[in-house]
Amino acid sequence: MYHTPVLLNPSIDALDIRPGGTYVDVTFGGGGHSREILRRFADDPTAHLYAFDQDPDAEQEAQKINDPRFTFIRSNFRWLSNFMRYHDVPQIDGLLADLGVSSHHFDEASRGFTFRDPEAPLDMRMNPRDGLTAADILRDYAEERLATLFHLYGELRDSRRLATAIVRARVERPLLTAADLLEVVQPILAHDKAKNPQARLFQALRIEVNHEMDALRDLLLAATDLIVPDGRLVVLTYHSLEDRLVKNLVRTGNVEGTLQQDPIYGTLSSPWRAVGQPIVPSEAEQQSNPRSRSAHLRIAHKQKN
Ligand SMILES: C[S@@+](CC[C@H](N)C(=O)[O-])C[C@H]1O[C@@H](n2cnc3c(N)ncnc32)[C@H](O)[C@@H]1O
């Protein structure tokens, strides 16, 4: 199994699929959500689904889908507007983003996302053709920058001590595998009161390696331009930072969450309205799919002008 989709039915219901609509799944993964969207198109030949993923393994999964209403785009979703322009799609009716990595990424130790395999290389790139690996970051970043990313993206208490220990250790030998890193950080993480400190440390590195926050900011702004009035934005978030960006966008129309003032009209309203409260997986789903535990499904409806 490549990946078990999280909150499958509620997230596809939230897209409010209409006849002849154009939808985008920006995080294809194993295609669980995309396949359900195509199923709900039923026999509508005029509907279309575009799916993005920057990962070559996801691309292979996408090649298994043989449907003229489906187009796969191997790219970072931050280039959404460019690709929609390229495909001559001026507007879309709904967009789904199921953020982060898939279980496939953790199952495939060679990709370097897991700390469970000591020999796993510290890679963590979703797109292995591009950018710095986690090992590169541990080798090159200044101490202060490492501390900041552990603090911001991992919410680790001892971020400074972690950074200091890494900078000291890397003078002796390079940190290339999960075991190399854990040996250095374990004595510090053992005292961190946070839940799953190892997982948080690896999450922090993964977010940095893949520029996840920047990509999400770009995506949310592009989606705000592309989605038609009355259309839907559906986002599954897995940690508080990404959840905050989506919440800010819906409340204020920008990812910073600042209310915009106009000298004549006063406070400008957001083009978005939240549809209900964020949905979390049921106890049963959390039991059967532990990855779903941190999920929040946010649904927004674009206002008619
Ligand atoms: C949680 S999984 C999606 C699982 C999918 N919904 C399913 O049901 O199988 C997230 C996927 O999005 C991809 N991804 C994450 N960030 C991305 C980005 N900025 N651009 C393109 N793909 C991205 C990852 O490679 C991963 O395959």
C-alpha cells in the first residue's frame, strides 16, 4: 500500500464536485484522493482533474490511471499558476491539498525520511533532482540557523543545545545517516518534554529541505486567484504552522493574517469563508491509520463578488 488516504470522503465531499468542473489535487501521492474525485465524476466527460506531485514515485503511481479526464503534472505545487496557464486553464472550481509526505516516504528508507532505519541516508528531498539534502543542511548551516529551524519547525525546547551539539560533532565527522544524527542528539532529546522529539527533529529538517512553508504560501495565494467565486479550497494540514497559514488566509485573505484596511471601505473582507469548523479524523480512523492523528481538514468557500 503506497498510502492510506486521510479523511477521504469528507475531503472529497468538501470539494462539492459539479458537472463540467475543473479540479486540482496538488498532492497526488498514491492517488487515493484523486481516484475518488475521478470516481465522483461518474460518466461526466466534461469534468477534468489535474494532479501535481513533485515526487518521481508518485508519478509512477499516477501512470496507472488511464482516464482522459486526468492530467498529471510532475512539479512542485508552488508553480500551480504557471502550469494552469500552460494548460490553458484560466479558472478552477476546487483545489485539494493533502500536505506533507506520504507513508511511502517513510516506508522507503532510502529516501531518508525515517529515523527508524539507522542506516537511512539523511536525504529527505521529495524531489530528489533538486536542492539540498538534510545531510547538506547539517553540514552547511550556521549554528544559529539550525537552532531557528529546530525551534520553528520542530517546536523543540532545546533547539540551541541541539544546534551546538551538531556543530561540534560535524567537525569530527560528517552526519550522513539517521544513526549518525541520533547518536549526537539523543542525549539532548532524551530530556525534551515534547512528545516524539525524534519525529519533531526529523520533521523540522524535512520542512526545511523541501521549503514546505514557502511552497504552501505560494500555493494558497495562487489558489485564491484561480478558484472561481463559489468554488472550494480544501486543505488537510498536519502541523500547527501549516494550519495557521490556511487559517490566516481564510480569515483575512492573506497568509500573514493581517486585516487589510482601505481608506474608503474600511476593513477589507477576505474572499474566503470557512465552511464549518476544521474536521478531525474519528477515533476509529486514528486507530487504523496513526498518520491521520494530527490531521485537520479545513474547508473554505470562495465568496461571490
Ligand atoms: C500526504 S501525501 C498525499 C497523499 C494522497 N492524498 C493520497 O491519497 O495518496 C502528500 C504528497 O504531496 C507531495 N508534495 C508535498 N509537497 C509538495 C509540493 N510542494 N509540490 C508537489 N508535491 C508535493 C508529496 O510528494 C506526497 O506525495
